[in-house]
Amino acid sequence: MNSMFKQLSRKFCTAAAHVPVMSKEVLHFLKPDVNQVILDMTFGAGGHSRRILESAPGIKLLALDRDPVACGYAKKISEEFPNQVIPLLGRFSEVPDLLKSNNIRQNSIDAILFDFGCSSMQFDTPTRGFSISHNGPLDMRMDGDRFPDDPTAADVLAVATEEDLYKIIKVYGEEKKAKKIARTIVEARYLFKNLMTTQDLADLVDSVFDDEIRLDKLQRPSHNATKTFQALRIFVNNELNEINYGLLIAHKYLKLGGRIVTLTFHSLEDTIVKRHLLGNVIAYTANPLPLKFSSHHSTAGDSIVKDVMECNWMSLVKHVVVPKYEEIEDNPRSRSAKLRAAVRIR
């Protein structure tokens, strides 16, 4: 870890900047118990993990995060709970090797928690480049400097074609004005205007909207560049593929009867989770097609239908769980959260 990340790690070890979303509901569905092995796949600032460790004695917590700052905080909590916390630094796609190196076998974990998306400490640190409201370099890499050759958001904006930019912003940001935004970004290159900071990008995207004002779910003014920032962040960090892979890992490493709890913050994340928990997975990938079957299908399709219909999960919730009004008032960042929970049955 370089000096910047060491400094940030010390900062967040002394005062956690993250308020865990729906912590009571998470504990209710996760049901942590004495001496269980629990994997927090998205440790962040450790808000959920701390509550898990305090809920029952002897819990062994595997604290994973791809962010070196978060991993530093996990190491600090491991000092508070001796011999109970194993900090793990890596992406979901690195988990099998990390677990193997710690002698964690498949079908041996009691519960797994996912809290997808950015953590508050990433948004609140200008040098990370995630936030519209804090000016800083357009970085957005959740891994920090672990993979120095990986492109930053600024790198993507500097070299991607107009067509690629349109697809990124349209698909990952679900932005209606994606085409116009992509064209404006490319036109800025011809004017030798490099987009190097979050303020540069926010102002450029805002110029596309004229006097339009968008509102969030709390009917508060929302910046016009919010969806573009989301799209770039998801693309830079390969988030959706990582989520898909993480859910496959959950199935492999949970015991039969083991529990999974997920927190998602936008529809793209939630759709992948929902499809996995419904068994709508083909060739190890969340199936993009809905589960609709005609009574007249070919024999060749029988095996595909069978694979999809053999769900590995039993849902613990009839409908997706959302934060209570009081929590949204106290913590506005929870407003988009959706909780799903299930038990592994195959």
C-alpha cells in the first residue's frame, strides 16, 4: 500500500465513515450463531461485520474487500476481535485462491453477506474520484493502485470511441441521453479539453441538459451526471461480472442450509442477484431472458429448461426488503437499497 492509502486507512480506522444499511434486517436474515464461519464479501468500513461479530461469541469472520483502505480497516478490527477476523484483500474473482490459502474448503461457510456498490468512504474521499460533490482526479478504481495498469475513468474517457462510450453510459448508467453525452465527450477531445477531474466531467455532462433538473427518490435535486458517473464506475471495476462470479462462489462455498444476504443499490445489481436466486442461470451466467416458458417447446430445449428450473436457492423473503422511512431520513444513502436473502438447498 502506498503512503496515500496508509494515511486513508488510519483515518477510517479511527472513525468509521460508513453507516451500515439495514443492519437489523441483515442480522435477522443472516442469523449469525455461536462459532459460525461467516464471509463478508464486501467489508467496506466494517459496519455490518462489527455487528455480526458482536451478535454471538466465537464467530470466525472472513473479511473480504478489493479496496486496500478497507482491508486496512479489517486488520484493525481483527485486533479488537483476536483470532476471529481474517482480512482478505481481493476481488470476488480472487476469492477461491484467497480461501484456499486460508484452508477454507467448499461447502464449509455458514453465511455470506454482499453489500454491493461503492462504500461511503470511497465516495467521501476526493482523491478516489467517485463522487460528483467532491472534486478530485477521475480515477474510480476500487482496487486503488493494486493493479496500476488497469485504466482509470479518465483513461476510458480519453480513448474510448463514441459508440463504446454510448454503450457504457446507456447500459451501465441507464441514461436516456447517453448518445448526446457520448458525442459531447468526443467533441471535447477535438477541442483539446482533457477530462481529468470529477468536476470536469460533471460540468461537461451537465451542459448537455440545459436547464433540466432531475430529482432523486426523496424528491431532492440530483446531479445530471449521476448516471454517467455510475456507468463509468461499473465499467472501470467490471462490477457486474464480478457480482455474477461472486454469487457463483457463494453457492460453492456455503454449506447446505447456509444463508446468503445481498444488498443492492441499483437495478442492474438487483437483476443479477434476482436471477441467480431464482435459478435463472445458464452456463454460469445470469440469464438475460426472463423465465417464461411455453407449453410447446422442442426436445432440444428440454435440458436448458431443466437447468434453469433447478434452482439452488430457497428465498427467505416473499418480496424484496427496502429500508424503513426512518432509516432513509437518517441515512439518505440507503434510499435505493434492496435486500434479498436465501438459503442454499442444493
